Amino acid sequence: MTVSVINYLTTIRFGEGAVGALADDLHELGIKRALVVTDRGVRDAGLVEHTLAGLPATQVAEVFDETPSNPTEQAAAAALARYRECGADGLVAIGGGSPIDLAKAIALMATHDAPLETFAATLGGTPRITAAVAPVVAVPTTAGTGSEVGRAALVTLSDGRKLGFISAHLIPKRAVCDPELTYGLPPALTAATGIDAISHCVETYLSPRDNPPAEAIALDGLRRATEHIELAAADGRNLTARREMMMAALQGGLTFQKGLGAIHAISHPAGGLETPALHHGMLNAVLMPHVLRFNEPAAPEKYVALRRAVGLSGQDDLAAHFDRLNDALGLPRSLSAMGLPREAIPAIVDGALKDHSAATNPRPLTPADIENILTDAF
């Protein structure tokens, strides 16, 4: 199979062996010394060494592998200090959404002299983010977040708030999508990250913003993901399944321009809890059937298209379909099964109402609506 070069919001290199041209990507972007941002799991799996194999030693300034499971302001500050100390002029993010989002935060902080929270979308910070953002090359090792082509970074601040930083300037300058990097992803993570990609396609399609090209991409991504997610989880080295899941994740990210919805409005503050540490994709898997039931009255025609994309017909229950898919993938069916305590619900309701994704849910959200969704999902 060949490697494709795609220009849509950014430049995407997609296909087996795509990381082999990483040196060319850095050269084209003028990056002479890159700080590599990753986490220990990705590094221990040998994926950092594999990705950087074709780069001259002088082009890698340092490897920062201390990315937490949910990016934090503290981690960004620590990595920023390393970025400056080693004289880096750009970043290569290798991993899932956490290293990629952390790299975006570093790129912003390295070039914008103000406290990080002043750039948060819900605090009116988006216009303050300029084209001066340091260049980021994103190399995803999971097929889920779409962060490699997304304009947002989710970061938990020092005071515990999980905020979104959103700007076209935060979209990585290159997305290097090599399905071979996902071959070793365990079944549970394959399933959880895959459901994350599905939730992006579903929510962006349902967003009330008018963007027909993005909607077409969302439906195609949803079709690819639902057709291949079970095979990818069962047989991690199936080339077709891994390739289709990575494309579906990419497509979900390409549709972020439409905005997300209640699934993400709720999962963002839930995922920002210090304890228990909850996986974003698993949260989305649990929440999606409940949010789909809530939203259906607001977008019945779109639900017809969603049913068609996942292979259903007529008035089949879309939410029940995803309940069955979660069961087939061995994902948790409830928030309590994930370890979320009931006493966390009020804080999550408050965070969801303030989250940037709430504004593009197809049905307006009230505090009672969010509490009911959480209670049903518990």
C-alpha cells in the first residue's frame, strides 16, 4: 500500500511506513531541534525509538516522557522548561491524545507570555492565540482522539479545572498517521480509543452547526469504525482493521470544526478528576447510549443517517446498538463500574455546563438534564 499526502486543515501523511519521512517533515517546517513529547508507556513499547530512527541525532534535542494520563498544567510547565533549556524550536508528539495535547500546550506557552488559563476558550482566550505558536508534528500511536488534526488541547490546570484551548493555530503542522504504530495496542485500549473516534463522528454529525463537508466525513468515519472496531480489538495485527480505525480516528478529528456535544461536555470534567483516573474513551463509551437517547427528539432526521451508517435500518434503537457494541468489546456499562463515586456528580454537572462542548449539543442542556444523564449512566 502507498502512503498518501492529504491537505485538509493541515498536511497529513497517512499509511504504513509514514514515519519514514519524518525527517522531511521537520525539514519542511524548519524544525532543527525538536523536543519529543511522549509518555513512558509509549517509550517502553519501543515506538519512540522506531519513530525517530530516521532522524539525525542532532535533530532530537531531548525526549520528554513524563506526560500524565490526562495532560496537566504542571507537566506542561516542566516540559516547557526542558524545551527552553535544550534550545528546541519545535515539537514532535508521539502517543495518544495526552502527549499530543500536551505538546500543543507547550507550543502555546513557549510563544505566548501570559498565564495558560488566559487562553482557555470558555474564558474568551481563543482570539489571544496567534500564529506564533511553535510548530508541532503529531504522530498518533492510538486510533481514537483525532488530536493529530484537532484544533483543541484539553489541559487540567493547577486548580483542578479541565479547560479546552481552541484555535486553528493549535492544529499540528503535520499529522503523521502510520497504522503500524497501533499494532501493539492492547484490546481494551483499542476498544476504548476506537469508541472515542466513534463518539467524535457521532457528536460532530449531530452538532447544529452547518458544515456539510464535515458531516459527510463524520458519517464515513463512523461507518469505517463500526465495521472494523471489533476486528481491530480481536486481532491487533490485522492490517485492514488497523488502517480503517486510524482513518476513522483521523476523520473524527477533521470534523471537530463543528463542535462536539453532551458526551464530551460530561466526560471532560469527569476525566479531570484527580481520583479516580478515568479513561476518556471508556467514559465516552458509557455515556454515549444515554446521551443518544436524550438527543434523539432534537435531530430525528440525522438519526436516520446515523442508523444507516452503522448498518441499522428503520426505527432500530441506535442507543441499544451501542450498548451491544460496548458489551461485545468488553467495555464497562456504567460509571459505577469505572469507579466513579456518586458524590462527584455535582462537580461534574457544574463542569459540563461550563465546558465548550455543551454549546453545540443538538438539544440545550440544563443542570437537571446532565444530572439525569449521569444518574442513568451510573
